[in-house]
Amino acid sequence: MKASIKKIPVVLSLLAFTVIGGAWSKAGVSTNSSLDSAGIFKDLNSIVNLVIALGGFWVLVMLIIGGMLLSGSNGNPQRRTAGLVSLATSFGGGWVIIKAHDIAGWIASFGA
């Protein structure tokens, strides 16, 4: 009795798949497409490259600002701390920008 109960969800899911699968194919939806053929991968790759370019520019600007804060502190501990924090967060942001392709690939793997 227990073995037949375990088979019920499998049979129901196979039945639903054949019914739904037939409806999809009648509507002209094919299941053998990929991201490459749809052109989505190319567009997303362009967006990631744009984010990397803008982020790299922003990191350079923040490194310059952090250096200016640090060199202009004149012994003021609060300004020195602000300069060091700005430099540290710039390097952290730069690391994220360098890893942008890996992060985007990790996010894209959720749908696979």
C-alpha cells in the first residue's frame, strides 16, 4: 500500500507534464531554446561590461578623493580616519568591480 502511495505524485506530475507540455507545443512554445540563441546573454554581458567601466571610473575618483583627504589631514585624526576609510572602501569596491563577471555568473546560475 505504501509503495503505491509513493507513486501517486510521480504519476500525477507526469500526467500534468504531458497535458501542459501539449498545450505549450500547440501554442508554438519550444523548450529547446537557450540564452545564446535568444540574445539575452549578449545583452547582459554588455550591461556587466558597462557596470565594470563605470565602477572602475568611480573607484579611481574615490581613490583620488581619499588620497586628498589623507594628505590634507594635517594631523587631524578625524580627517586622517576619513581618508583611510575612503581608501579602504575604494579598494573594497574595486574588488567587487573586478569580480563583477563572477557575481553575474553566480546570479545567472540561479535560473539554471
